[in-house]
Amino acid sequence: MAAPPVLSITGLTKTYASGLQALKPVDLQISKGEIFALLGPNGAGKTTLISIVCGIVTPSGGKVLVDGCDIIEDYRGARQKIGLVPQELTTDAFETVLATVTFSRGLFGKAPNPAHIEKVLRSLSLWDKRNSKIMTLSGGMKRRVLIAKALSHEPEILFLDEPTAGVDVELRRDMWALVRELRDQGVTIILTTHYIEEAEEMADRVGVISKGELILVEDKTTLMQKLGKKQLTLNLQEPLEALPEGLSEWPLELAAEGHEIRYVFDANAERTGVPSLLRRLADLGIGFKDLNTTQSSLEDIFVSLVHEEGRAA
Amino acid sequence: MSFNGYGVWAIYRFEMARALRTVWQSIVTPVITTALYFVVFGSAIGSRMTEIDGTAYGAFIVPGLIMLSLFTQSIFNASFGIYFPKFTGTIYEMLSAPVSPLEIVLGYVGAAATKSVVLGLIILATAAFFVPLQILHPMAMLAMLVLIAVTFSLFGFIIGVWAQSFEQLQFIPMLIVTPLTFLGGSFYSIDMLPPVWRTITLFNPVVYLISGFRWTFFGQGDVSLVWSLVATGGFLLTCLGVIAWIFRTGYRLKT
């Protein structure tokens, strides 16, 4: 990381009044112009982390610097640089699209700039709808309005909290295109998501958060290799009591009382070992009725990561 | 940036736009209500009432009527203005914006106070149709109107932050402010009460507000003008103190 961090989080903790510890000490540095994806199951602390940086939740401890501005002592400096697209579709109902986006720009202390507002609305295909009341828009359109509001004041850092949850394919593609365009303009983007596809498509780096702990921060390519594991399951015609000698080259597992053979392999590897395994089975006269392969899901990765954490502790 | 003027203006305009969308009900309702009060109290009952301190009854109730609307509308406008974003969740934007507590209050309370001052003037104009009105101290009257509108808008802002349901939002205006206003000499001089009740009434802060406002019309009130100003100023400072505390602790705004 050559660029200086545009976001620096040190020892950030949050314990809610209810006693729930939402964040254990979290440290994270994000470079300027980076696209960072924060992955994690529901309730892991993704939104809490974002909310603290944006000023919606008060931290219990630790320090956050946004481009050198402390989020508490110099909240104006910090917040001016940030645009936030929340997870929930929280919009006004009776205002027009143009009015609400113009409002956001003013609220963030920027002089009126109708040309910029028009550009933002056009880039989100909202220009034709600018005089519509927000409540008449579809869910996807409301999501676009929220993005337009966040971009109205030309932020340097954009937070997208679950940007594509419940969003149709077209909007998802538009959003990805927009994110790339923003990155080309030098905007740093931090997004949370459930979808590995999304992280794969967009992110430079990925962080995994679980139970308030940032358990992994890695380059996307490294993580993708870990996620590249696949499992092949063969349903046998006749159950086996034990795996024959001839199959000892593969790390196989016998399951379902000898009715299934399972083989975990690396889908990204040049040689997966699958074709040769199938040939060997044919040679040995072991027939199978059906076969399927499953990709290890993000959920599996979480589970194994969390288990590892548990063992290490 | 040491003062986010654009931010204040954005909030102010947003709040004013909300009123302008419902401009019909914002103006017609108070005009009709005022007209009704004058038909009932001014003409029907007032014709059988004697003058109070040399003022015809119909004219006497005008300051009290304006105050009644000013209190309830200031509270309603300001409390609804801050409660609604809390209810819908759009408050996230306010909390994440580079606006200081002072700027937020200026925007919301400024807009709420503007609306109720305009409303007060509309009621005054309506009243002038029904009764001959003379205002001895017009500048003092305007100043008092603004001061009380601001004070009760601040109070409304506090209620809006405190309320967690629409019922709670209505609770204080309905159960406390309206009774105190009715019992605070809106429609009578407290000299007309039996001595015991007169003493009890003096503990009602609203008496001092209405009395002070009435003084600007007729040159006399139930209590001395100084006490009226002290009561208004005291309430204003109390509200400012509570709001400062709200923002320092994040009470019901932030977790």
C-alpha cells in the first residue's frame, strides 16, 4: 500500500447500552482509491462499524481518522468527505427526487450546483424522474435516490451498506459500473455485502467480520483461492465397506454408510484430479448413479474461520 | 468550515416546503377555528359580558386566542419536524452530516417559529374582521410573538426528540399545554377568579406569557410585564439547556 490511508481505524470498540458488544477492538487501514468489501453474516458488526465512521453511532473506544480528520474532534472535516448509502430504504415520501438530492448537498455544506446534481441524476437514470415524488418510485429507484443523495456533495469516501440487497440484476450491473467510474475519479469505496460475487466483481481487498471481530483482511485474489474449493459427491450404485487401494492417490472420504464418495478439490487448480478419478473408478468397476459438485459458500468460509478463531483462543 | 450556513438553509427550506405542500390546511384551519371562537365567545357569550379593564370582551380574548394557537402550532411543527425523520429513519442523514447541534436547531426551530408567527398574524388579521382592535405597542407585540414562538418551538423540538410514538407526540400538547392555556387566562382575567384560585393560577407559567402579550395590546395585564419577560426568558433558557444536554448525550438520537 503506497498511498496514505484515507481511513484509519485503531482499536475501535462499541458496546451498546444493552451490554451487547458489537465491536471488539477493530483495526483497519483503507488506502485512497481502494475498493474495500466488508463481508460478514448478519449481526456481525458491519453496519455498526460503518455507522460509527459516519457519525450515527457513538464509539465506546478507539480512534477513527478520515483523511486525517478525527471523527469526533473534527467531525465537520471528517463527515464532509463521506457519503453514506444506508442499507434500509429510508427515504422521504412527499419530496421530489430533485428536492431531496438538492437538500442533501446543502446539508453537507456545499454551495448549490445544479449541474452536478443533474450529472448525478443522469448517471443513475433518475433525471426523467426528477420531479416525481419519492413515494411513487419503485424500490430499485428509491435505492438509486439514496445513492444520488450520497453523491450529491462529491464525497471522497463512499460507504455502500448492502447496496445490492434485494436489487434486480440490471440495477446491480449499473451499480457496479458506477462504482468503477467513481473509483476512476479517485473515490474510495467501502461496501458491505453478503454476496461473494459482488466482492469478486468489485473489490480490491476483502475484510471478513464475525461477531464484532475483523478476523481476516486479504487481497481479493488470495481470498478467492480459498473460496475456490469445491466438493464432488458421487452416489454409488453399490455401497462400499472401505475405499479400495487403487483410490489412495486422492484424499477421498466415504460417507452415507458407504453410499457416497466425497472429494474436495481446488477448482482453480490446473489439474483438479476429477477426470482421472472418474477414469480410475471405471477401471475398478465402481459404478455411480449420480454426481454433483458444490462450491464452498461464503457461509462455509465464515464457519471455518470462526471455528479456527475459537480454537486459537 | 466553521458554520454550515448551507446546511441550516437546507433544513429550513425543507421544513417550510413541508408546510407549503399543505398550505391549505395550514391557513384555512386556523382561520375557521378563530372565526368559530369569535362567533361563540365574541358574539354569543361576549354580548352578555361586561368590559374587562375597559376592553370589550371580544377584543380582550384576541391575545389569548393567538397565544393558544401559537403554543400548540409551535410545539406541533417543531416536534413533528424532528420526530418524523426519526420515525422513517431518514434521520441517519442528519446525524451523518457536518452540521452542529446549533445548526440543526436553527433550521428546525427557525422554520417552526416562522410558521407559527405567520399563523399568529393570520389569526390577528382574522380577528380584526370581527372586532375593532387597537394595538398599543405593535413592536413589542411582534417581539413577544417571535420570542414565544421560538420558545415553544424549542419545547416542541424536545418533545419530538423524546417521543417514541405518535401518541407520545400528542401527549404533552393535549394533556398539559392546552389545559394550562385554558386555565391561564386566555378567555378571562384572573382577577375574575376567587382569591384561592387566583393564587393557584399564579403558579401556571402560561399566565405570565398571555398576560405579557395582552399588555402589548391594551397596556395592562394580569401580572407585571417584568414577570412576564422573566417567565418567558426562563422557559427559553430551560429549553436551550435541555437541548444542549440532548446533543451532548445523544439522548434518543444516537446509540
